[in-house]
Amino acid sequence: MDLDWTLLRAVLAVAETGSLSGAATELSLTQPTLGRQIKAAEQALGQPLFTRHARGLTPTPFCDSLLPAARRMRDAAQAVSVLAAGQSPDTSGRVRLTASVFVTSHVLPDILATIREDHPNIALDVVASDATENLLFHEADIALRMYRPTQLDMITKHLGDLSLGLYASERYIARHGLLRDMDDLHAHQMVGYDRSDLILRGMRAMGMEVTRDWFTVCTDDQVAYWKFVAAGCGIGIGQTVVAERTPGVRRILSDLTIPPLPVWLTAHPSLRHQPRVAAVWTALDQAISPLLS
């Protein structure tokens, strides 16, 4: 028996989301259409695939036995999609780029505006996310990340390192004064992270035994973090390229060495040289590399 992939895809989406409405949203279908596909799949397979309960749908044991093979089929279909996209000679179309929320907000806007001016036939979909997008399955065409990608078989380029420094606003300095050395830092207010221990680990690596209680304002939102520093909530760590463009912010303890952030471009090998992806890759490289050390 040949089961249409469209029907199996519907079964997989319902099993993973737990409801017709969630699966319909994921597949960009109407709920009645998805319901008909599930019914058709059950008729083709000769038995029920889901049981209904108050909170949605639960796969039957028989349905559960089908899911591993269905996921392999989905992965294969996505891989074919990536390969097919890479063969297109057309320079027009859409390019999907992912970068961190902070870089998307503070670094990319001017760069993307220039790309649109230079390549008006290329539309840009930007995923502002600190999660790792899966380039293998075309969740993004290009990734701009502050760490070396770990996915296998990816094309990567190290653009350089993003320097970091310690910063305070003029408003904060006017109220609390300047620091003479690192020992003075204990007597000042510091903006820190909330659940992330990245700053704590970094400061301990520099010989400062501090705890979360030392931070007077905390957030894990990178955009909000920098706004708090710029507003005078306390001293904070900032990306030099962004801090230099932020009015009313001054670098302090400029001789302090903070390990920089590496900046990497990554793309799937079948897409890297597809004309529109290549154009955006080159534009990002040329615009970002001069900002780095």
C-alpha cells in the first residue's frame, strides 16, 4: 500500500502538536482540511490513529509505531528541498538569515538596508533568535553566530572577533564616579544576567569571585541589558562596535582585557553558492568584517 506523503505529514504534525488546530497552524492549512487528511489516512491504514481527550488528540500505539519512519521521510523531504533550492540559477527570491536578537537589533539594520538597495530583487527573512537554527533542514539559509557552528558538513567562515569592554553611562558616572581599577568594581553597581551565568563565569575566570547577588539589575534579554547600561542602571559589558554608536556611554577601565566573541557565517553547502544566497553572504562578509578585530 502506498500512503500519500501529504497524509503522513498531517499525521506527524498532529502527533507532535497534540491537536488539529496546532497542526493546521504548523502546516498552514485549515482545520477542516487537516481533519479530512487524518480521516483519509485512517481509512487508508484501516485503523484509528488518534484518541480524543479533553486537551486534544493522543496517538494510538499503532500511530506511535509509524512516527519514526514518518520523521525520516520528513527529514528526507526537507533535504531534497535544500538541494533543489541550491540548484536554482535565479538571483531573485528570498533569503532566510538568522542572527542573535542583539545583533539583529543593533548591527544588522543598516547592513540589511544596504543589501536591499544593492539587491532589490532579493527579499530577506530575518530570524532574530539566540537558539541554534538547523541549517540542514532549511530553517535558515545563512546563520550569523557568535560561536563556531557544530553542525557537520556546513560551510563556515570566521569573519573576525567582536571586541568587548566595560561601559557606564555618563549619567551613572556623574552619580558614582569613575573606577580607578578592578578593585573599585566591588563598590559599584553592575548590570548582570538573570538565569544565565555567563557573566559570572567570565568574571571568575578573570579572578573576581562574585555572586549573582552583586548585580543590582538583571535580565537575560540582551537588548534590554544594553538599554539598562545606557540608561545608567549600572556598569555593564558591551560590544565595542555597538557601544561606540551609543550616545552618552563611556568605556571604563579600557586596559581591561575581556575575551572577544568570535563571529561566524554559516550556510548549507548546497545553498552557499546559490546566486541570491551567495550575494547576501558576500554582502554580510564585506559589511561585518571591517567592524571586527
